[in-house]
Amino acid sequence: MDETMTCEYRDLLEPLELPGCIPIEGKDLPEPLQDRSGEEYKVFIEGNKRFYLADGVLVNSFLDMEAETIRVLHQEGNKIPYAYAIGPFIQKGSSKKGNRKESCLRWLDEQEDDSILYISFGSGGALSQDQLNELAWGLELSGQKFIWVLRSPSKFGFVNDLSLANEDPIQFIPNGFLERTKDQGLVVPYWAPQIEILGHSAIGGFISHCGWNSTLESVVNGIPMITWPLFAEQKMNAAILTKGLKVALRPKLNDKGIVEREEVAMVIKNLMVGEEGKGIRQRMKELKDAAANAFKEDGSSTKTLAELVLKWKSLGVS
């Protein structure tokens, strides 16, 4: 692309057609690719050129999740290093019993199966104050039950603002929100045990920034998603989840880059109680089963890892 295109990728009128990938909008490429005159772009390109020096690459994914991409990467005569898809590997839940963990999990224990929407934007993600307000109002309008890991807003609009890191995030949500939604949801400031939450039977949906770890955690637990990408490769992940795998919904932005409250409420209801959500839920369940099967004795990831071990042995690696 770097050698064949002259315009900014975000200005492309048609989606990019990359071998083995779903069509990707130029604006969904990672931030370093959005300004081709910038230093970040040059570093990104040089880093990718070094990728070809490797003999192979371990990938935390599995065949059923990225079948066409892996097939293209494995084509004979391909100069790209061999991709070994040996996942999905996710972090195990903590055995520590902190008060916050116990309280939010106890609250989930009281809820019906598949009834709760979990909202978290990862350890580094944050929303602007305007977007935080719209999300809060949208949650309330949806009428759906939720557990929301709340962080302070960011003047950057997508990544944590360290100047507000020690501020109580509760002060930034709309006045009266906690009282009005006390029977509808639970707001957890700063942090919550995501692995345990996603593995809980009460969770029926996940609003996520689409970081790869969170994406795999959602897949392994079979939790359908609402994608809310913020930075890095998250927009590409969101495109794969919504347009490729069809296990997620993606809300639309207005002209100012904000997801308005009515859109938030509509997408939440579509996922949690709508007909569209039923199909998404079923496809995510099938992907969950495929993720588990990948690690069985004859599973794709087990076979791939065995293939890699044999290759290492043939090279005298111990």
C-alpha cells in the first residue's frame, strides 16, 4: 500500500481489499497510518519491513477465528513468515478476594442468566466527558441491566488522562444517574475483575474497546459484543468482529465523532433483547465452541503447536 497509493488512507472512497481480510475502511487502520507524513508512520513501515526477517510468527488466535487470513499466509511461495496460530490464550482469573471483587460478583450472583451488559474500555481506554454523558444516558434509556467499570474522562477522548487518574470518576457522570439506575445497574469505579465477570453466567453482552485480550476473553466465554474501538488496531478488530465474524454490533458516530444516547440505547437493546442479537449470540456461542475445540487433541492449535515443536527439534532446538 505504501508504494502503490499516494493519498491518505482515511480519504479512500472504497474499502481496502487485502488478501485474506475482509474489506477495511481506510479510517479503520491504526492511527500511525493515518498521517503518512508523520514520524509514527515511518516507524510503523520500517517495523513491518523487519517482520520479513523472521522465520515464523506465533499468533494468539485460532483457525476458526481467522481462517481465510491464515490460509493466505500459508500459501506456497508466500514470502511472508509462517504464522503459527496457537491460541486463544487468555489470563486466568485471580484467586484473591478483594472487597470490590466480592461485591460486584455477589451482585451478579443475584441476576438472571444472560441479563447483564458489561461495559469496560480496558486499562488504557477512556472517553471524553461528552461521550461519557451520552453513554450514561444511553444506558439509562435502554432499560437494560448493566455493570459499568467507570474511569474518569479524558481530554484526549480515547486514552487515559493521567492528570485525572486520582479523581473519583463518579463525579463525572450525570447528576442523579446512580439514584435513577440503582435497580438497573452497578457502577464500579476504576477496576473490576474482568476475567471473572465475563465468565459469570449473568453476563449477556460486552461493550468493549476491542483490545485483543478483551476480544479473546469475550470469545472464550461466548459473550456477544458491542464494539467501541478507541485506538491502536482496535478499529480493525471491530471490523472483523462485526463484518467478518458477525458476533458484534458497532454503534454509529455522529459528525462530531460521538455516539449519541439514542444510538447507544438502540444498539444495546438490539444486542440484549432484539432479534438481531439472537443471531449474534448464536454465532458467538459457535465461536466459543471452536475456541475450546482448538485445544483438543486433534484441534487446530494443538496440531499447529506440535508442528512447531517438530520443526524446532529438526533444527536441534531443545
